[in-house]
Amino acid sequence: MKSIKTAILIGAGNVATHLGMALKANGIEVLQVYSRTGKSAAALAQKLDCYCTTDIKKILPHADLYIFSVADGALDYLLNSFDIKNAFVVHTSGSLNMNIFAGHNVRYGVLYPLQTFSKKVKISFSNIPLCIEAQDDEHLKQLMKLARRVSRKVEHITSPQREALHIAAVFACNFTNHMFAIADELLQKEKLSFDLLYPLLDETLRKVKTHKPADVQTGPAIREDKVIMQKHLDMLSTLPAYQKIYNFISRSIRESKDKNKKS
Amino acid sequence: MKSIKTAILIGAGNVATHLGMALKANGIEVLQVYSRTGKSAAALAQKLDCYCTTDIKKILPHADLYIFSVADGALDYLLNSFDIKNAFVVHTSGSLNMNIFAGHNVRYGVLYPLQTFSKKVKISFSNIPLCIEAQDDEHLKQLMKLARRVSRKVEHITSPQREALHIAAVFACNFTNHMFAIADELLQKEKLSFDLLYPLLDETLRKVKTHKPADVQTGPAIREDKVIMQKHLDMLSTLPAYQKIYNFISRSIRESKDKNKKS
């Protein structure tokens, strides 16, 4: 089996940056960074000590792997201009089916890191689950070997499974973060610090690691405490967006309770 | 200053149970448990090795503190039947104003543990923030001293602040748990385990402990990635409750972005 020793990054955003650094740190040579923005390409290339380009036609032809880490909408367009025949290409998207590569005269797979990346926040790559998929067993094995160099948790995940993971991650991470942002805003109005909630947040997370989340639901909605819920809705009367969120999530919690009873 | 050495619990639910055990473990004698349900009262009294009663008129008159840990709607009714004159009483509610005690011929305060309690889940009380409030400085000091015996984190919190904390906790804990429950359900449909998300959940929490939550928002809504959002809404077409939640939270994330830009 051929080992992947060199890679080229197409894209220079958060995922490309974190992944590129992890590859370099684990002995995979990144040869080049492409970005349509010269500044981003140069910044990441400097970190990785490699070439950069803003011209898709100037991507070097001899890398073992080409990693497309760009916005979903840009991938198809870039692929149409990418003309390195028989290259081994992957994308890093949670939501794009692997078959977007079919018919492009390339060998292909997916390398999706299941994590939230912010420019401001450093992260250890070795704890990030890498979800991989490939056109056939041979390429899957190659990707598996590569992925295991940078992460302790590598999973073979099909495209439909990856789509489910991605939307689940939106609820569990992005929407959860917005719940925290709302809480922070409500506390600020009363000159209270968000860190008062830390023990509660720790416990909320600890509970769902040892129990099924639906089984440890607490709060006024699951207790059907209408007096408190109405009071909270009144408190949110000047914040209609949060009032709607309060209402719909509470209803959904209530409906889930009925659903769990039936099942 | 008088020290609180004995207490009586009015109520035998999750909060009363956890608080009663913590008091006992830290040298406060619980003399008696009242509950309108004999079985609950007896079960908790056995754990605390004390008397129990289902008759509010038979509550012992000589305790240093009476802790009302009952549903918000039940407190007023119970207070009307509670006739120990000049007793020092507190409630443990996040949402009831302290002045519910005014006019009841008692001395009063609040002892609100900011945590989520499930019957199924054990918890260490010493890490739970105890939010206290009292009618005057003397009673505040007494409660402060008691609270510090059972918790490392005691805060003087006014009634309006406590209301804000309570609704913030609903968003940050109860609603967050429901986001996890939805994620779990979506993963199950594709035979994936919720524990794949643990690193993402850890990171989501770690980020908001070092940054303002609104500053580290990620995901399709903040990027305004309409293609992915539409795809997710389509995936949720058979789950209209979750579709609504997806829609309203995404909109709210988007609106918060605009708000942050302006401020």
C-alpha cells in the first residue's frame, strides 16, 4: 500500500489551517497552499513553510493527496478548474456527499474533522474524531493510515452518516453555543457574570456522558410548570427572538416527553 | 451572631434530598422532613435519620431554620398553614421573589442552589454555587455561614438577579440538554453513537469558559451558509418541531451577529 507522504491544501480557512499544522507536526509534508485570497494563502504557507498560489492551474502535480477545504459552494467550481489527472483528492466537508468527485477523473475520499474551529482558539488535533470515507478499500486504507497519524480517533463514516453527524453537531455545538450566548446576555443585564453558570454547564455535560440526554432532561418544560414558563415568557417580552426560541424548545421538550412515554 | 445548627425540610424532592444530605454531611442536624406524600417524607427521613410528617401543623417548632423546597405554586399555600411564629424560613426557588414571605410573621431569606438535580445522578454539593438573600444583614450573615459549610461558592444574589440566573440556567442547561437529545435522536437514525460528539461538546464548553459565547459562535447560521441551512431544513422535513427550532435559532444567531456588529 502506498503511504501518503505529501499533501497540498486547497483552501486556507480555519479547517485547512488546523489540519495543515497537524499534518506538518506529524511528518506529512505540505507542499503548497492554494487560496483565491493571496493574503490567506501566504499566511498559511508561511506557517507551513511551503509554496502558495492563487491560481488553481498552478497547483503542483506531484502531491500524494489534495485536500479541498473550502466552502461547500466553491468545491464544484474549483474541481472544474482542477486538472491534475488521477490525483487523490479529499474534501473536509460535513455535508457534501463523496460522490461530488465522481466524473472528475480523480481518485477520491473524504476527511471530515468533527470539531468546531475558531481562529481565536487553539486546539489539540489528536483528540478530534476524523471521519473518513473513500471510493474503495485501497484508498480508505491509505486515508486511515494518514488520519491515524494526526488523530487518536478515526472512524469510517458513510456520506449519509456524515450528513447526520453534521446536523447533529449544529444542534449540539452551534445551537448550544447560542443558548450560552443568550444566557450570557440575560445575566449581563443584571450585572452577573457568566462564570456563575460553569458548575451547571459542567454538570449538564457530565450527565449526558453517562445517561441518554432525553432521560436526564430537567427544567420547567419537562415538569410542565406553566407558572414559571409564563413568567419567563413575560421576562422575555422585549426580546421576541428569544421568546420564540423559549416557546418552541419548551414545546419540543414537552412533545419529546410524550414520545418517550410511548416508546 | 446565632449559628444555624438545626434545620427542618419542607419538601422531599430532588433539591430537598441533595441539600438535606449535604447539610447532614456538614454537621447541620436535620430534625424533620415534611412532605404531603408520606412515602417521600419517610424515604428522605430515613436517609437523614430524622422524623417525618405529612401534617404541616405537626412541624416541630424549635429548628433554627425551615427550608421550603417545594414547587413554586405550593409555597404560598403551605405558608398559610405554617404557624411557627418568628421562625427563620428560606425557600430554594430560582424564580420566587423573597418578598413572598413578607406579612407571614416569619424572619426570611432565600437559599438557591444553582444546579440541575436528577434523581438518577449523584452530585458533589461543594461545587454548587449557593445564591443567598435575606431580609437583613444579620440573617444574611447567618445564611452565609451556613451556606459556606456546604459549598465553596456562596454568592449574595438579589431577587431580580436570581430571576435572571434562573432563566439563564434554563437556556444554558435545560435547552442545551434538549439540543443534545435532538442530536442523539438524529444520530440514532443513522446508527451512530452520541459519544462521537464528546470531543465537540468538550470543546464547545471549553471555548465559552475562555471567551464570550457570542464571540466564538460557529456554524452555518453565523457564516450565512444558506445552502447548508436549506439542506438541513430539508433533512428535518419529517420532524417539524426540530425544523422550527433550527429555523428560529439560526435566525437568532444571524440577528445577534448584526447586533454585535453595531455594538
